[in-house]
Amino acid sequence: MPRTTRITIMLLFAAWVVDYIDRTVINFALPSIGDDLGLDHTQQGLLVSVFFIAYALIQVPGGLLADRYGALKVGIVGLTAWSIFTGLTAVAWSFAVLLAIRFLFGSVQGVFPAAAIKALAERSLPEQRTTAAGWTNSSNAAGLLLAAVIAGVMLPTVGWRVMFGVISVLGVAVILAWRWWMPEPLVQDEIPVANAGTKAERRAVLLSPALIGFAVVFFGYDVLVWGVTAWTPTFLHQRGISMGGIAIAAVPTTLAAAAGVVLGARLSDRIGGRPRVIVVPAMAFTAAMLFALPRADSFPLFVLLGTMMSLVAGMAYMPAFSVPLRSLPSAYIGAATGVIIFGGQLAGVTSPLAFGVITDHVSYTTAFEAMALGPLLALLAAAVVPQTADAFRATVARRASATVPTKESLT
């Protein structure tokens, strides 16, 4: 990879780590927040879901803003604003106030993902974009791991309010690093699109069944990620596992997830996209594991099964983006990836809340099993979406009644 790409990966990796710490640390704090504010499982699930309502709604507008005003400007504004709302979480005195803060937090953090992917696309070659994005998105697991460690240390010592205040300053360091070290975009041949820049062409791309199909893949994947990730700490805590033990257990599962993301991204670039090859077997295995996980009769077995599931499931992350990233010019990347991320964040809205409701009315075991619907949906969608860049462009071209050049014309 060019040096510009490598530097960009490192800077985006750091930003995504902070993103995930700020976003997911509440999963570990839910038991303490619930005790302090007198919340039941459904209310605790709503605290997670309301973030994703705002986060999902802003994805496409955020992508359009990144395409219009620049990825770095939009990314820095989002990073600054979400750090402020992370700090304000510490002063919430009621369920309603905390709910409002989480909604606003999701709104400002939601502009970041599409801006980050666009910034990377501008600084990487099309045939390397999925691998580069895989390295940056492996940071999700690192952020979750650090969130677990921070929570394991700070929750029993200083409490959840101080914890949110402390982590709110992490974004400042990332903002400074971006300003000082982010390189200029690569000079590269753009992927041309007929009538590029027209509203009709952009609408055809963003509303194409092909792109929406990849959003469905990501939705199914994120049903697993956000439903299970949000509730596993509480599930284990209620089985008598300390927060320190839960933090330790997060180490192998999150490292496995990071390895899976990188492996899936690298394999996607090696085979030219073809999400069916990776997503179908990975999500089939994951769905089966969701029936085994809540039935693990010991904590070590639960960690082992969770680690295996995280490794295999992580491989399906980047295939949800691989074909569009290889197919579209950078001028469209922000909005197009916003559509895909929107699909994933709808899962963030529904799955944590559904998990909590099912737990309140049935059991944890049934809630875990219900999450298997997500991987099964991802499996089906991956089987029918365009499998290569040429097939994707041809599908979009038919919808737009425009001629989109093949890969050979770019060389």
C-alpha cells in the first residue's frame, strides 16, 4: 500500500477506537446505571437503541455532507461534538435526560462513519480499499476491548459518571492528530460515472436495489453485533461474573473479531468481492452458535464459544462494503456507504431493545436465539446481491439508464 494509505489507516484506526469506546462503554455501565436510576431491562435496552435511532437517521445526510464539504471537515466536527455529549452523559440525573443525551450523541457521532470511509477511499486504490477499510474497522474490536478494560477498572472504583467524564477527553487527541498528520488524497484515476454529479444519477445509485441489498447484509450482521454485544455484560453479570471477569473475557473475543474483520477484508480483495463466498458460510455458523452460547454451562466454555463466533462473524463485516467500494468513484463513496451503514444501524435500533423485551417477557436464552434471525437475513441477502464490481456497475447503470464503464476501461 502507498505510504499515504498506511498513515490514513493509522489515523482512522485511532479515531474508530475512540468512537467505539465512547459508544459501547455504556453496555458495561448498564447494570450500574439501572441501579442508580431504577431502570428495568426494557428501559436499559432503550438507552442503547435510542442512540442508534439518531445514528441511523443521520447516516445518509452525513454521507452527503462529507461528499459536499469534505470528509475531514465533517469527521472533525462529528468527533468534537460527540466527545462533548460523552462528557454530558456523566451529569444525567434521570432516565429522560439520559435518553435525550444518548439521542443527541448518536446524531453527532452518526456523521463520522461515511466521512471516515470517504477519507480512506480518497487515499487508497480501488483494488485495495476493502483491505484498507478492514484494517481501520478492526479498530472496532480494539475499541470494545478498551471499553471493557476501562469499565472493568473504573466502574467499581469511581463509578459510571466519572468514567464518562474521563473518556470524553480522548477525542481531543485524535482531533489534533488528524490536523497535524492526515495526508493529502492520492492522485488516482477516478472511476467515471455517466452524468456524474447530477441528482438523477446520484439518486439512482443511492436507491439502487444492488446498494440496498448490501445494506440488508449489513443489517443482518449488525443484529448479531449490537444485540449480543449490548447485553452480554449484563447477562454474565447476572450469572455472578464480576465486571473484572467480564473485561478479561472480552480480550479473546474482541481480538478474534478484529482478526476476522481483517481476514474477511483481505479475502474480499483477493477474490474481487464475491460476498456470497464469505458471508453465507460465516453467517450460517454464527446463527448456529447463537443457540449454543446461552446454553454454555460454564464461564470458560461461554468465552470459548463466543471467541469462535466472533472470529467467524467478523469475516462477514467488510464483504458488506467490498463491491460498492470497488465500484464507485470517491464522489459517491460518502453517501453510498451511508446507505449501507444506515442498514446496520437500523439493527442497532431494533436488536438491543428486542433483546431486552424478550428477556423481560421470556428468557435470555430465547433472546439469544432470536438474534439468529439477523445472520440468516445477511446470508440470504449476500446470496443475491451483485458479486463483482462489473456486475454492480451494470445493475446501477440499468437503473440509471446510463453506461457505466467496466473495470478494463479504467486501466
